[in-house]
Amino acid sequence: MKFLYCAAQLEIIEYSILIKYFWQNMKNKYSIFSLIKNAFSYHENWQRAWRDPEPKKEYDAIIVGGGGHGLATAFYLAKKHDMRNIAVVEKGWIGGGNTGRNTTIIRSNYLWDASAGLYDHALKIWKGLSQELNYNVMFSQRGVMNLAHNLQDVRDLKRRTHANRLNGIDAVWLNTEEVKKFCPIINTSPDIRYPVLGGTLQKRAGTARHDAVAWGYARGADEMGVDIIQNCEVKGIKRNGDCVEGLETTKGFIKTKKVGVAAAGHSSVIANMAGIRLPLESKPLQALVSEPIKPIIDTVVMSNAVHAYISQSDKGELVIGAGTDDYVSYTQKGTHNIVEGTLKAILELYPIFSRMKMLRQWGGIVDICPDASPIISKTSIKGLYFNCGWGTGGFKATPGSGDLFAHTIANDEPHKLNKAFNLNRFVSGDLVDEHGAAAVAH
Amino acid sequence: MFIIKCPFCGERDQSEFSSGGEAHIIRPKQPTELSDDEWAEYLFMRKNIKGVQFERWNHSHGCRKWFNMVRDTSNDIIHAVYKMGEKPPIK
């Protein structure tokens, strides 16, 4: 009898350990169970997604910039390279810059081999990202269509589909009827100013929820011990000869031997602190959304020649990307005539939207490289790395960029996929010219 | 959006103008003697200042003349406009 009692007690203890483990696991993991559990407490007791730590005196590496690229870099540094004593410093709040300002388009149909490798690497990570982060980034492979409006567009886009397929990237050419069939609201009449002569389609391409990408990476990095320090602006880079010694910030001096800069439009400002020059110009890029409506467009359509691209968010808003202004500015504004030009093109291509009201318009500062390709590179200063120059199209590359930048920082050597995107290409002349050729919308 | 005072035509909307980027980049006198580093510096590297910057602008939808401008890129306030070849009125 006594024996049985003991066994039962043991079992109870074992069960309680199991339950405890289960609860703890549930506490950190988002799942249907954690949702139900929190529903019982009216969703008032959800744990914080990430801590709000004060900076330590020293880190093994510091990432400057808490946008998607910076947070992804920290995440992969911790996950793949076991660098846990690291921090991300962000002058505002995470995801408050271009990560939260883009039109969320994801595609990899670039012309050159180097770009195809880089962007398709990212696309492959996107596919499993929600599972990897245990955070729903709402990645939706709804396809991206690029329209051709003149003969040269047709030639360029056909050439690009061939190049894509040689690189293992899905791409098909659609004639005007096929374009109309894929997206019936497009005006394919031959009478419009820039008629639709066809288009390319990448079916694996699509969109994701940009805020979730920043939050998911932040939560994942924080879980592995990465300090995410918001409201902490970098004021200077301390150097000892040609080596980095630390960062002067608004929260004091932080010692570190490795600094990875992912500061987008403000990259040149950070570079000036270190005394190095970058081939960048920072310009305002605008976007706008309409009032929410019922589902009307289930894909992403981009028109380079008339500069209009459009998709619909899950909330129902039409998301419209406009162009950059041609002057340097850090104001996160932009001029009205740019928006006007884009809307003119939208209305000609989609007359159905003529009575829509626009809800919000905003700008972000994009760092544009002379060859419209990014820089993920070491610099002449030991321990200082730059991830910049993404210009108008950095969001799509977020996971790949973070992965490759982490590799570059951890090994002090570029990965084979970002070797071509070094800073030295502006000296050697080995540019990755994606400007007109790759449907890069500028 | 801002107003620019063209030195030839007077005040006009910014949309009439095109930006020519950073001013006072001197074209190399002996291009054949330039090293790759110097070429990169001349062709690609830019100050891209957040703050007061010296720029070239063209009144492309007006008199089509080039001129220089001192502008604060953090708030788009124009501090001075001066003609090509003239010395900047402020340092």
C-alpha cells in the first residue's frame, strides 16, 4: 500500500514537472494553446516580446540600426554564429524607419547573376520565416507582375525572364491577354497613353507584413540574449588607428571591436563619423494607401515605365508606391508632384479606382548607390562593416541581407553570395548595374 | 516641397527644377594620370550631408540655366543661391 502511494506521488511529481515544462515552453512560444491560455485572462498577461535593457559596458559586436536588416543581422549572428553578447542600437524605435515605410513587395527576378543569387537567397528564407521566428510575418506568395509599356520594355523584360530562368528563378512572359486574365482590372486598351504590351510574372514573389518582420526578428534575437536598445543614437565611432574601439551614444560609451551598420538613409552620417566615404545619396521615397475596400487586386503589379505599383493589404487598403525625388533630403517628406505623377499613371491603368480616396501618404529616406545595387561589405577600418545602398528595394532582401551580413561580420569575410556587393567595386569598376535593366523601380 | 529663387527668373516652385547633386566637385585636370581610387572618389563618392550642403541645380522647366545653392538637407531650408563660378556666400 505504502509502495503504491509512493509510486503515485512520484508520478504526480513527474507530471508536475512535465506540466511545468509545458507551461514554460508555452509561455515563450506563440501557439493555439498560448492563445487559448491568454484568452482566459482577457489577453492582459501576454509576456513582453522583447526586453528593454540598458546598454552593457562592452559587447562582442554592435549593430547600428534597429530596422529589419539590423535586427535580422543580430538574429543570425546569435543563431548561426553563436554570438550572444551583442546589441542592436536604434535611435528611434525598432521598425520605425524604412522597414515600416515600404510597400512590402518581395521578389527575386533580378537580371544579373550576383543579384539573382542575393535576392533569391532571401526569397528562400522568406518561405519558412514565420516558422523559423514563431511569428507570423504574413508572407503571401501572390505573385508580382511587371508590365511592359513600350518596345524596349518588352525586349528588356523578355531578356530578364530568360536570365531569371537560367538562374533557376521562376519567371514567365505574359502577353496582353494573359496580363488581363491574371489581373482583370488593368486597362489593356491600346488607346491609353502607355498601353500594356505584356508583362512578366514571378509567381513565388509576393508581400509580407513589414512590421511583423521587425518584431519577429526582435523577439527572436532577444530570446537568444541580444540586447535591443531603443532611443539610443550613435554620436561617434571611437577608433584606435585603423581599428574600431567602441561607439559614443546618447546612452554613453559602449565598448566593442565589431560594428555592423545597417542605417539605411543615414549610412553616410555614420560613415562620416568614422571618416570613410560612401557612394550614396539619400533621397525621399514616397508611398500612399487608400481607404480600405473589398478584395479587388490579389497580386502585385509594377509598372516601371510609368512608375506606378500597386497591391492590396489584408486590411483592404490599396498600397501604392511612388518614386524618389531627385535631390538629397533627410526630411522623410517628398514633393506633391511625385505623388501626382504616380496617381495619374494608376488612374490610367486602373480606371476603376478613379473615385477612391487616399488615406495616408508618407516618405522614407532611401540610400541610393550609383549602380542601384546594395553594399554588404567590410571597410578600410578593421571591425567596421556596412550594409547599405539598398535604395528603393531593401525590404524584399531583409532575411537574406541579415544572414549574409551576419556571416560577413562573424567571419570578417564575405559569404560567396555577397562577395560581389563589396565597397571596392566602385574602385575596380566591377559594378552590379541593376538600374534600368532589372525592373528596379526608381 | 519648397520654393527656389532662381538667380535669373526669381521665385519658382521646386518642381520646375532638377537637382544636379553635390557642387564644387572638380573635374580632374589630368584624367590619364588618375589612379583607380581617385576615379572612384571623383565619380562615385559623395558627402551626402545631413545638414548644410552645397549643391548644383538646374532650372530645367524655366530658363534651363545652372546655378549653385546652399541648402539644409535636414529641413530643406535654402540658405543661399549663387551663380556658377561664384564663391559660396557662406562657409
